[in-house]
Amino acid sequence: MVRGAACFAELSDELLYNVLDLLSGRYPSEEFNELRPRLVWDRVAGTLRARDGSKRLAIMSGGTIPDRGLFGVFLPDGTRVGELDEEMVYESRPGETFLLGASTWRIEDITFERVVVTPAPGEPGKMPFWHGDRPGRPLELGRALGAFQREARALPAEGALASLMADYSLDALAAHNVLLYLEEQAQATGAVPDDRTIVVERFRDEIGDWRVCILSPFGVPVHAPWAMAIERRLLERYDIPVETMYTDDGIVLRLPEAADELPLADLIIDPDDIDELVMASLPQTSLFSARFRECSARALLLPRRRPDQRTPLWQQRQRAADLLAVASKYPTFPMLLETSRECLQDVFDLPALREVLGQLRSRAIRVVSVDTAKASPFAQSLLFNWIAAFMYEGDSPLAERRAAALSLDRDLLRDLLGAEELRELLDPGALADLELELQLLADGRRARSADELHDVLRKVGDLSAAEVDLRCEGHESATWLASLLHDRRAILVSVAGVERHVAAEDAARYRDALGCNVPLGLPRAFTEPVPHPLESLVGRYARTNGPFVVEGLAARFGISIDRAMGALAALEAEGRVVRGEFRPNGSGREFSDVDVLRQLRRRSLAALRREVEPVEQPAYARFLLGWHNIAGDRRGLDGLVEALGQLQGAALVASALETEVLPARLRSYRAADLDELCTAGELVWVGAGALGANDGRIRLCFADQLPVLAQGWEAPEPPAGALHHLLREH
């Protein structure tokens, strides 16, 4: 049926099955959610069935036009004006004006997906800009341009001038400038690049590094893979980090100052080696990343969350990078193959490059190598594009340096920095809730159909019948299990002496890691050997559990502690698992998946924040009444001491102290008790400012607390007057 469509008529079985593997969920959806199954593929019966939500996904996110990150520009009434680049929109603000078309527009509002504008005639506006890829010059046009340059140089000056004016409709000044440009290039390098000549020019730049310009008219489809092959060849042979840039008019290479000698043969790649060199370099290029994002979006792997809203391009790039990190582990991943095909066939022109390199080898195209004191006119135009390409690039290290990982002894580093003790910081309630969600035991996470039960087995791993029942809504788990077993979507295996159910896709993983016997008749795709099977099972166990001890892991899978520690050490070296002391009230070293620990920290912090959130005013008022024991049962001297302990240091109105403040906090308040505390020297009071002529504020404080509380009190101004002065002198 698939091959009935003309576009798939020549699709091979291998490619078809590879795509069906992707759609049926063969790749790990726990590492990237959108890899979850979209179809049910019965490999034995050879039938396909859509899963719930597949139709909605195709309608909401379908389409073949790549998202270039453009915002629509609209008038307030909804009339469309044009489009703006996402980066320019992020740099703009409401109230600014810009030019679009032949008019000036004022930005009124910037929403999630559009820019609302109104006309602003007569006002100055900034120029908009767009990022985009233009189609490169094809080889045929490059040869025609090269032939034009060669023929213009071959004619006498007067004949060339007349030809340009007659055949190309140039005026005298334009024709003269073209010939002058070619003449200056010939004087600088001794030759002009054309369809039969390639010029290799070398000179030093402003900081002393070598620049090598390969001047050629053959266009980007030829120059792009050629530059990638040169970069790869120099790295392999001389371990030289080379930066390259290509345009329709040539290639620019930047070499370190120490690279004085660069054989010309290293720039002229053998046609038989070009495919291998380009394929080795392609996955590390920004072109591959951009095309991978577009291919993944077409394949519904980067779906929209809502059909009426666009996804910002920078978020698409982040999600595509996450998907690429997962896909790179699987060489047969369909989007990797499609991206490579698109780059090699639609962007690059490898047959044309092989043809040009073959002509270079046979001397049908000559190579002129020259060292110059400064860039020639043709090279200057290349350098201008070089500056534009690298001006805004940050100080990021080279790819080779980024790939080099620092090797440290983690145990010694942990001893040096101190073990990460989180037992007292992690919230037990947050841990319990997270474990229920990870194990799909929480409300809303349980399976509601056979398809969802299959997803549970793929995500959680091996489960006994009782464990399956806990993860299903209703009482149909036995029926769903029987259906999965009948359709060979699930199998029974013995793990640690217990009969458990696993997804058929995991058959080889359990066989190779734990020695489980798998039933006969499974599709070949499910029984092929898998790399690092035990690490894969342990990694899934860590992703679906809270912090755990190695003994619990070993008991779950029925393996020795040494094997379990070996798998955990491998995952820890990859940065997927960390060890420490995590569980509240736990003991000993534990392990945790880094993402699980991150979620646990975040939820614990949220729980702590909820404890200190401000409350409503009525609740605060009720708290104050209870805190100060208003209308409570405090009595006697002990009750007075307790009440004063809460009031000490506060500026109280002296006239209200024994009439309102203390009687409200004590039953049967007696002034004699307060006098007794003051007379004994246990309680002191300090003035805190006057209130009119006959009243003031005072601060009460127990004597042992006075040095602490009195530090922040302001000393009152001494009374003035002759009488007070005499009293102070005596």
C-alpha cells in the first residue's frame, strides 16, 4: 500500500522498516518524549494501526514548509502586512518604528506569534533584517561566469569594452570598472580564476596568521563540501585546527601562525576520497543541525503544543539538539539518514565536486599558487564575508577542545569537596510523590488501555502481574496483559526468580544482560544484540526510582553487587547517575539519576517555600491573638514573666501598659507583680520617646537581655536647662 504512492514507489524494505521502527516506538522515548509510539505494528501479521492521538498530531503539526522563525506583521484589524525575522522582533519594543516595503510602521504590540503595527508615515524607522540561506551558484552557472572572465581577459581592451557594452548592456563606466577589476586581480596574483583556472592565494592577516584563499567560480554546492573535506584532511594529517568559510566565489582557510608549510596537494583532494571525508565532517556542522531540525519537524518529532500558536525558533533548536543527542546513539535513526541525504543531494553537489577534482587531477583545470603581501581584490570580497560570519561569534573553544573531557578521580574529588549531604534538605513528602509518579502509580499516570499498558512496560521495565495491576485503572489489567502477550507486544521472562512481564522490544536487552530465556518467534528486530544491555536496564531503573542503594538494585535484577556497581560506575562516568546521601532517614551511600535528583530538589524547595508563604490577614490576626494569649488563662507572676518575654524591647505606651496591654494577656493582673520584678532588678525600663506633655513610650527588658536588646535603641537627648546642668555637675 505504501509503495502505491509515486513518491514511495522505489522505497526499499530496509528504509520502510526503519521508519516503521521509529513510528512504533523502537527508540527510547524515556530520553526524548516525542519518540513514543505513534503506531502499533504487528510484525507477525504485517499490519499497522494508529494509536490514540496520532491523527490529532498529524493535523496539528503536519506540513513540509520548514519554520524559519518568522513573525507575521499585522494591522490591528488583522490585515497581513509582511514578516519579520525572530531575532529582530526580540530586539524590538512597542513604540519603535521600522521600514517594511515602502512604508514606515510603528509597533503597537508584540505577541507570542505576531507583531501588531500601525502606519507611521513620514517618521524615520530602522531597517529590518532577515536570516536565511540562499541557493548556491550551480556548477553550470559557475562555468559560464568563469568562461566570461576568461574571454574578457583574452580580448584586447577596446574589444572587451565594446563587447561588454554591446552584449551585456553595460554603460561605458560599468564596463570599464569590470575590466579594471579583472586587471587588478591579474596584477595581484598573476592570474584570474575562471572555468579553467583556480587560484590558491596565501597571505598573512593583521595578527600574523596565515589565510589561504581558494579562488574559484564554481559556487557553494561545490565549495562547501570541498572546504569540509580540506578541514578534515588537515586535522587528520597534521592535527591542525582549521577554520573555513565558503561562498560562491571561493574558500577561505585560517591557519595557525606555526603552519608555515602547507602542501598544495592537501588542498586538492583526491576524488575517490571526497565522499568519506565529507561524510565524516558533516555531523559536526551547523548545516547538519539546521537540516536535522527541519527534517524532525516534518516527521512530527517536534510537534506544536497548540495548533494556534507557533513555537519560537530558539526553543525548536533546543529541542532538536536534545533529539540529536539521543539519535546520535543509533546510526540507523531515520532522521539522521534523511538529513545526510538532504545535505549531500539537495545542498551539496558531490558529483560536480568530483568532476572538478578529477579535472584538477588530469590538469584540465590548472592551479596557480601565489603568496601575496596583502589580499587581492577577489580575496578581499571573501574576507569581507569572513568578517561578517565571525564578528559575532563568541569565545567558544574549538570543537576538538569541547569534545575533550577532563578526567578526574571522582572519589578523590568528593573527599576534597565534601560529600553532598542532602538528607536534611530533601522533603520526604516530595520524595514520596515523585516516586509514585516515576513508577506510574499516581492518579492520572495509570494505564487505561492495552496500548498505554505497553507504554508502562517500556517505561518502567519488568513487572509482575500484581505490579501491573497496581499501574492500571479499573480491573482489566489481566485482559490487557493477555492481549499484549497474544499479539507478541509483551513477553514473560524470569527475573531474579520471579515471573515478570516485559515489552517485546526489550527482549534482547534482558537476554543479554540477565541471561533470561526469551520465547521463540519474536521479530528479528527485537532479538538483535544491543550495546551495553545491563547499563541500559540500570539506567532505566534509576530514571524510574528515587534514590536507591546498590543492594536493592542487585536484588531487583538478581545480579551480584559487583556487576551492579560496575554498571553504576559506567553510568556515573557518563554523568547520568550521581552518588551521595539523599533519602531522609536513610543510611549509607545511595545512587540517583541526575534528572530525578533535579526534580526532587526542585520540589523540596517548592515545599519549603510554601511553608513560608504569606497568609491572609484574618489568619495572621488569629495567629497574633493566640501567640499573645489574648483572653487566655495566664495567671500570677509566672504568667507575667511569660507575657513580658514576648513584649520586651517593644515601644509601649506607658499609660496603657497596666490598663490595656498586660490585663489583656493575664487573668487577674496585679500591679504589685510588676513592681516586684522592677524592685528586684530583674526588669528594667528605658524611655522610648514622649507622647505629648503627660505620656510617653517605654521599652521593658529583662536585665540579662539588656546588653543585646539595648544596642539598637537610640539614646534620648539629655534634658536642657540651668537646673539640669547643675544637677549633672553635682
